Amino acid sequence: MIPETLRALLDATQGQRRAEWAGREVWLANEAWGELAVSLQGAQVLHYQPCAPEATQAHATTSSPDQREDALVPGGWLWVTPTPQERPGAIRGGIPLCWPWFADEHTADESSDRSGPMHGPARKADWRLDAVDEHEEGVELHLSPLERLHSQLMPRAVIQANAQRLHVELITEHTGETPVKITGALHSYLAVDDAFACRVEGLAGARYLDKLQDFAESEQQGELGVRSGIDRIYHSNAETWLDDGQRRLRIARQGSDSVVVWNPGDTPPADTSLAAARRFLCVESANTRLDPVWLVPGAQHLLGTTLSRAS
């Protein structure tokens, strides 16, 4: 689900082009294999919709005019808030890049008092589009930050999209001289019919930290049914599947032993209405306090996520 204004830009796109949306430069594709929208602030995928039966859905609003959610239209696998912050704030939704730390775990923060931005600087930074590799079945984008974000670490992003899947990679290269401990996440906001009617499969038996219970540790009993606000870090490298009753997505991860599952419940963030927040569930590929990565000089780490239809 994406804002009407972004939907209008995609409808006006044939092939590929750059445009401005919400004060950001975005790269758009509307081609035979499907649709893709990427913000160059944060190298952030905002929208992905493969050419499939769901792609023929009417682009119509689903709520009454007096709700803020009426700015959202159905379609696509990702959710974006209808009321994005102005720059330099980050856009909530899509797949933000949390780098080189996740949440308040300021492991790689170089500020004197470790007071750097929540989730690190990558998601608010400007990125350049270094290459667009096209083929009949899809597209591959390569991006890198315009300015240095860390004295020893260099990130780059690779985004692949076709009619079968969306794949995002966040690659970190250590170019310095001393080891650095990093965390991070591909903070995927998945569009769902109702977050509190979702089922996340593949985590049965996994240990998790419950951030709503002061990081208390528990074990998942059976498959996860989401019935209220949730904020958990699962220690697992297994594939997961998200079923919202309307669509079933397979979520594969690379370089990640943490799965973050989040929805704010009855306390949505300031940039999102309560009704709009019920239309997403985050199921994230991450490196957290459970599986931080130590990078030594010359080493690289790849954090990846792949979304595809569940068979």
C-alpha cells in the first residue's frame, strides 16, 4: 500500500524515469515485469509490485474521506506511510536501511557520546545511483552514499526486482585499520490486510527477546499469530512466511541470524495514523545484539532479504 501521490507518479511512468516525491528524488520503473520505486534518500525501496494477478487490482482507496488512511491505495508488497516526514527526516515504510547500527544499539557510532541518529545515518543520507542493469526479466540497481558515513566502513546497496521476487542487499566493506562491531537491519514494512490477523511461520521453537517486556527472553510456542502490538527479536536463521489471509509471502535472509517482528499496536509513531499502522507488519532481516558482526580490516559483510510468493 502506497500513498496516492506515489501511485500517480507510477501510473504516469512508462519504462524508467526519475521524479520527485515528498521532497525526495525517486527512481521509478513501470515495465512488463512489474513496478519498482526507490528513494535516493536512504537507497530505500518504497514500492514493489510484480506483474501478477494482484497487479490488475484497481488502484482505489479503501477508507472513508475523513481518515488519513484514505491517502493509501492498495497493491504492492510494501507499505509506505501516507504522511511522510519532511526532509531531513526519514520516510517510514518500504525497506529502510538501518546501518551501521540498529535501534539504540550504537555499536559503530563514532560520535563522542554515542548520540547518533536512531538506526544510524544511512537511511537519511543521500545516495547515488551508480548503475542500472536491465534485462527482459527485471532490473538490478547499484547505489552508494554521496558522502562518507563512517570513517572505516563503506556501504553499498544492490536491489534486484523481477516478476518473481524482490531482493535487497546491504554490503559493508571495512576500509580502515581497526575492527568494528556493527549491527543493522533491512527494516521491511510489509503491506497486510490487517496486522492483527497475521501469522508468521517458521519461528516455532526460536528464542526471542521481547522489547515490550524489557527484553525478557522467551521461546516461541508454535507458529506466531500476531493479535496486538509486537516488538520482538527472534534468534533464528530460518526462512519465514507471512500470511495475512490475503497473501502469503516467503521471506529469506542472508547474513542474518535475527528476525525482528514489529507493529506499534495502539501507539503508532507520530507520522502514521492508527488506522494506517494496522496495514503493515515488519518482518526484518537483521543483525542485532543477538548476532552482531565484527568486521576486521579488508573484510566485507552482506545482509540480504528476499521477498517472493510462497509456494
